[in-house]
Amino acid sequence: RQRALLCCVLVAAWEAARGQLRYSVPEELPKGSFVGDVAKDLALQLAALRDRGARGGSAARTQYFALHMNPGHLVTAERLDREQLCRLAEKCVLRCEVMVEGEMKVYEIEVEITDINDNAPSFTEVQHEEKMSETTAPGSRFPLAKAHDPDGGVNSLQSYELSGEEHFSLSVQAGGEGEKRPELVVAKALDREEAAFHELVLRAIDGGEPARTGTARIRVAVLDANDNAPVFSQAVYAVRVPEDVPVGSTLLTFQVKATDGDEGTNAEITYSFSDITSSAHELFSLDPRTGDVKITGPLDYEDVKYYEATVEGKDGGGLSAHAKVHIDIVDVNDNAPSLTLLPILNPVPEDSVPSTVVAVVSVRDRDSGDNGEVTCNIDGDLPFRLLASSENAYKLVTESSLDREKVSAYNITIIARDRGSPALSSRAALVLEVSDVNDNAPVFEEAAYSAYVAENNAAGAPVVRVRARDADAGANGRVSYWLAGG
């Protein structure tokens, strides 16, 4: 506009047939700017104009020009905007008349309003979002909104530029009457998982000097396609579970987890067992939404020590992945040792030599490790001891000589205790009788007996009673008497 003011000179003025004048001025001149020297161009003397009178007029409602009687110049009556006056017309011409009253002559004047680059190209929408699938093939085209520039000629829109992304390029198609239609071209395969959005800037450039530009921001939203299968965080999930875990517990440290690079339903993963034994299926469940594994039945290490299953993760588009699940059952000390006593010698003769085997003890513990390691002991201080004969068996033997006359039977209790924490134990009892041997002679109650016998006594009359006792039992303890000598 400043250049236009500086260049506010007569561009062209000539006299046409029938007294018609033509002038050309740039738009946007301020009010009162010089258009043409009417007096000179019509060869009228200023004195004649003053004496005869002259006036300018226009058929239009708005007066765009005025005539200064002194010095006879045609000037603008207001600021002229070519784009407002002529819209899309290629050539903008305004007409007015100068009438010299004394001569009764009317001179027609045409003023061409020439364009200056006072408008930049502009887009109706400065923010635009384009949606396209990530499977869109390179070379695909998407029409873009055109820019508008009310200026004319070289000052109007001339070209477009696109910047911001290697995945896209710009193609400009030529339409009728020099129209230019921009198109967005997919230059490189899209991948939503790599970039869900692409930010582009479309520039419209006119041909003015200097050029003016208008911009629109284009946001390309890449729509997901189910091109990614779920991926488990591990190929094999291993967990150790104590056998005493309560039924209904969730294994807090154990969760199968898969991820999917897609979005929406294509990324919604459902979990299930795809390969699992019937026994394992009764003991474990898998949450289809979270991948949590839950205990649904009692575990017993002594029955099954290890379970294996295959988990499938399937997304909403039907793609799936698989992972192995290994579940080791950890033993806890939930079984007490079991004892079995097999008597070998009962009753045992009291003259048995030490280390005589009187019974065999068999011990078992279903637990493992320290929980299954068992030691056996005899409860109390008894003349017996246990000798290990194999890994799970003991011999109960005499440790010293026996004396039935002192102890005729023994109540033997054997205690088996494992090494678990806390330790579990069990007991087995054996009543062992001691059988008698004739190891005791009869003993008279008195070492010597004396008696008085009256003379002339009758035959068969008692003289004295003697008594002997024998500590042995049975026949060994039955005493008979006889007189020795005389």
C-alpha cells in the first residue's frame, strides 16, 4: 500500500473517441489521491472551467471520484478496494462523467483500478484433519481444501508447497480457468504403531513482489489396522507354588501378559488355556481379561509335583500368540512320618545276649527334602536301642542283659520326627514281654530248721514245715522236696 501511495501517478491517460478519457490507478489509494488532469487532457482552459462551470458525477450510488475545479484534477473521493468493487472480474473499470455546463458537454471518463498485492492467500479451514488407514497404499491421493486469493493476475494464488513429513508429498492438479487443486499423496507406507499422527503444513503462495503466503495445518490421523499379533512378555512363564496355598487364591506374582501394538478392539487381548491336562484344568483357572492365574482346587505335592499348560492370547481381530506356563508345586511339611512295628521276638528270653533283634521298625514320610528326612528314637531309658538297617528301616535290639525277675515286660514307645519346620512326629508302641529261663535256684526261707519231737509219737505226725521259694516262673518256679540221706 505504501508503494501504491508513492506510485500515485497517472499511469495512462489518453483521449478517446467522442471525448472519452481513460485513466488507470492502483487500488488502495487514500482519499483525495490524484487520478488525472482533466483540464489538460480535455484541452480546457482553467478560466473556461471556472467561468463555464464543471462538475463530475457518476451513475453509481457511491461517488468514487471528485473534480477539483482548481487546478482541474480528478481525484479519488474515497479509498478504492479493487476486490470489493469488482469481486472476481478480471478487469476493474469505474465510469464517471464531467459536465461542462457552459458548453453543455458531457465527457465520459473510465478509470481502471489496477490490482496491488494487498491480500494473502487464505484457507477456509486453517486446521484440517485427514483420516486414513495404515494400510493405505503409497500413491493414494486425497483432495485438500483450496486456498483463495482475491487479488488478480500475478498477485493471485500461483502455487502450493507442503512441508513436515517424508510420508507425504503434494500434487497440484490444474483445473479450468487456471484453477489449482492441491492433493495429498501418500509417498511412503504408513505405520500407526510407529506414528499415529503426522503434522503437515500446506502453504499457498501468490505471485506478488514480495510474495504473500497463507498456511493451513494438516493433521493426518492414521487409523489402526489389525497388522500386529499379540506378543507375550515371556516365551515361558515359570512359577513355584506352595502346596498349601488356599483354594481361591490368586497367584499374585504370576500373571501372563501380552501386548498388542494395535489399538481399540484390535488391541484387546483375551486369554485362555489352549493346551492343558484335565487334572490341571481342575486346579487352575485363567482370567480371560487380566491373565491372572487362580487356584481352584487343593494342591498336593505328593500327588503331582509339576504342571504345564499353554496359554493363548487372542486380539479382537483374530490374531493370536502362545506362551508356555510351568507351575512347580513346592512341598510343605504337611505329612507326619508313619511308623510300622513288626515284632520278631516277643516274648524275648531273659538270657538273650545284647544286640538280639526283637523287632523291625519301618518308617515313611511322604514329604521331600528336610520335610521327609526322619529320625527315630526310643522314648525313655530302656535296655534297647535302634540300629539303622536301611534308608527307611531300623532294627530294635537289646542293648544289655535282661532279668525277667526284675522287669517282666517293657512298654516301648518309638518316636519318629522329621526335620521340617515346624517338625512333625508320630509314635508307635510295643509291649515286649520277657520270657523266663531257669536261672534261679530255690531258696529256703530259713537256712536251718529245728524241731522237737515227743517220744512215742504216732507215725505220720507232723514234725516241722519247711518252705522254699523260686523266683523263676512256671515249671522253673515250681519246687519239690525230698530228704537227702538217712
